Amino acid sequence: MMFENIQGVLDEAGIIWRDVIKLVKFSTETGGGAIGEEYLQGWNPCSTSLGVARLPIPEAKVMFDVTAVVPRA
């Protein structure tokens, strides 16, 4: 669901996953799998994973910070 939300934001901006240049994953749990492979489809932007004690939404376990570049028209 989280990556569907990110997809919606990218769609709204008229950009695609290949325009994403950086992903930062904040997680309250250790481990975890690959970051949205079905969305990235082989694209490997710069990424960082950070373990945190808690997130701004108390029941959340994972949060992403996504940076994308909007190409000039």
C-alpha cells in the first residue's frame, strides 16, 4: 500500500519511478526485504535504510522519504 501511495504521487507529478533518485527507508524493525522491486523494475536509485526507535505515526513500522527529479519540459 505504501508504494501504491508513492506511485500515486509520482503519477500526479507526471513522472515515473526512473525519475526517483533517492529512497530513504526508516524502520522500527530490523531486517526486511527489497525496497519495492515490483515498482522499481530493475531501477536502483541511491538508497539508505535506517533503524529508528519510533516513527511520527505511532502504529507505523516503516516510512520512506522519496526524492525524484522532474524533467524539464
